[in-house]
Amino acid sequence: MKILLLSVLIFTTTLFANIGKISALSGEVHISRDSKTIPATIGFELQEKDKIATSSNARAQLLFNDKTIISLGKNSTFDIEEYFYDIQKPTQTKASFKVAKGIFKTITGQIGKVNPNKFTLKTRSASIGIRGTIYFVEARYGATYEQSADTGTETYSCTSGSITVTDPTTGATVDIPAGFQITVIPGQPLPEPTPIPPAEEEKLNTDSGAKQNEQESGQDENVFYENNTPPGNDNPDVGTPDSENNDAEDLGADVIDEKISSDKLDTINQDDSSLHYINLSTTYTVPMGDVPFSYEFITNDTISSKLSTGSIMKVTDGAGTGFSWGFWSSTGTAADYVAEKAWVLAEKDIVSDLSSLTSANNATYSGKVMGYDNYNSSFIDPSNSTITLAFDFGANTTVVNMVINGDSQSMSSINNMTGTYSYSGSKYTITGSNNEVLNGSFYDNMNSTAGTVKTDNVSAAYTGQVQ
């Protein structure tokens, strides 16, 4: 009998364990639990199977144990269907959420890094898979997110990382990279992603309550990434890089001996608000003996915390003073490197607030580009690829010219494109009329800039100095 009671006690404690809390709140927010309705308060502890509902003009922020952050806007319902997090049991971690209506923002935490296939969200029309992601969902059923009809629209907007949207009825999927979105109508085929309209991200942050929630709680994407590893993480293989790891052995000693030596392995510790990265259009196995640039392999706490532990290749050509850039791979070795992302890291002070820029700050920046040219199936050689950006902060436009691998007429180059400029905090976005999206920041008192560029043909990082 004692054994039975102990087993019941352990099961009950596990079943009703606290998995997170309400970290910001305004207006009437209620938690449905065990057929009871409980008014939410700041600090209220969440449990698996809770259902959170916001009323009109209400908002809330949910902070989970793995540091996933959910912001809910008005008239929203959010169900915690499954949640388990234990850094010592990465293959068992999981999170499954469901939203019936409303608008919310998600910043994925450790579960999205150590077991991304087990981080899912379901709506009435689709399910979402993630990869190191910040995204928004708007489920509109009625004029004000009310669930008053069987038909409506759902918009999925990805601002960092990438998401995969799946139609559960047909099994069709659409990958949405950073800077893009789709709007789904139930019963209709999934559309192709389109760039997020200028100033839309700011509106999404406001409507989802994220802007106010993050200001009140101090829990936002910058604080999250700076403090990415939860306390008590004693497993260096999960979520954080192993500083004692033998990189030469993992990457292939024969190639390391030929291309680099151990004294070239370095660590860059920078505030990751200065880190920009982008998914390559096509993952590419690098022929290491034929790359058109010099490189070395590094360890980097900032990059690993945001992109997860992996193999980081630093391209030593072209980045310019105060910047580093290169590629990231989740599985690659130096002998067989599968490049998945391009990144650029600034080692300078970021310009944290772009709201006061006017025509008096207009400037043109010239610099280099490094990444992958999907149209020509080739690397972008930074020694032979250039970019200029002429910012007009009065007109909120930017003229962009980009030459890829020395060919200004290449299908992958950009010739005199005038894009719409918008900003959010320290980040700016330039959107062109042909699916061109540039996301970046300014540094060193507006004397330099860095970011990523995504077109139909190019996935790349860029840096530039003011002319």
C-alpha cells in the first residue's frame, strides 16, 4: 500500500508540475483548469492542459521553463496540450500548443533547439514546425479574432529562423523563411510565401501585445538569446558548446592539418543582438578543396546559443574591420561540410534605436557580400562581390546595388533596386518589389552596417562602411 501511495504521489506531482508562468499581463485574462476558471495574475504558475484566454483589450505573456516566450493579444485562446522539459533528457522534451483564434508571437526556447521536431503548434487550418524561430500567428475568424464562423483566414509571419506550415488534410507543406509570410484560407491550397509588408512587423508586435509585454517583463528576444542556457545545464552536448571539445578530431584531422591549425580556432564573445543569420536557399555540401575563399573553424558561444550547437566555418576574406562572417552546419565536418546558414557578427556597438533617424542622417554604405548563389549553384566570393546601400530616411527608401561574383548582369545581382525601408528597435528591413528582403542593423555611430539579404536566387550576409 505504501508503494502504491508513493507511486500515485510521484505521478500526481509530475502531472501537475509547474511548467511556466504569466510574466506580463494587462486586462482580463483567464485560465481554464479542471473545469474551473481562474483569473490570471502576474506570476501565476502554468500547468500542462491549461487553456489561456484573453478578453478584448487584454494581453498576456507566457514564459515557459525552457525560456519559450508566448505573447497573446486580445480575444485570443491558447491551449497547452503537452509540455515536458528536462535538459538532461533532450530526446523526451516536447511542446505542443493549440490556438483557436487570436494573435500571438512565439520566441522558441531550448525545446526548439534540442528537439525541434517535438515543438509544434496547431491551428484550425494547419500545424507549424519550427527551426530556431521567432514567428507570429493571426487566426481571424470574424472581424476581431472572434471565433464566429467556420471560414476565416490565418496568417503566419516568420521574422527569424524558419517555419514549416503543413495542411493536415492534404499533407502539403510550405517553408517560410525569415522576412516572409503566408495567409491561409481553410480548404484552399497553401500559397507561396511573400515578403512581410513594410512596417507590418511593428504592427504585429503591437497587436500581439509583445511590444508592451516585453517592455514590462524584460523578457524579449535579445534577453532570451543572451541568457539562452537555463541554470543547471550540466550537459555540454545540449544547448551550449563544449569548450573542451576536440574540434580537430570532430572536423577531420587530415583536413584540419591541411587547411588550418589548432591555434586558429578562436572564440568570439559578443552580444548576439549584433548577430544576423539566414537559411541558405539550398543546403550545400562544400567541396573543401575548391572553395573560393579562405576559412577556419571556430567555436562561438553567441552563434551556438542562437543557432544551436554545430560546426561553425568562419570565412576570413572580405568581412571588413569589426565584422566576422561565415557558414553554420548542424551536422557537417571539415571533410564533408553541409552548409545550412550564412551568418555575420558585428564586433562593434550597435545603434539601438532607429526611430530618430531623419533625412539629416541619409548615408550610402559600400561593402562586401558572402553567401550562396542558388541560381548558379555556387558560393558568393566576398573578394569579388559588392553591395551598396543608399538610405533615404526622410522618404523611407533605400537604393540597393549588388554585384555577385564580379558579374553585374548576373541573374543573381541587384541593379538599382529601390526598396522600402522600415525599422523595429535596432533592426531595419528593406523590401523590394521582386521578393528581395534585406534585414540589418547599424553600428559604430552609423559608420557601418551589416545584415542578410534574401532574393529568389541569393541567401547571403553583407557588411558595409559609410562612404
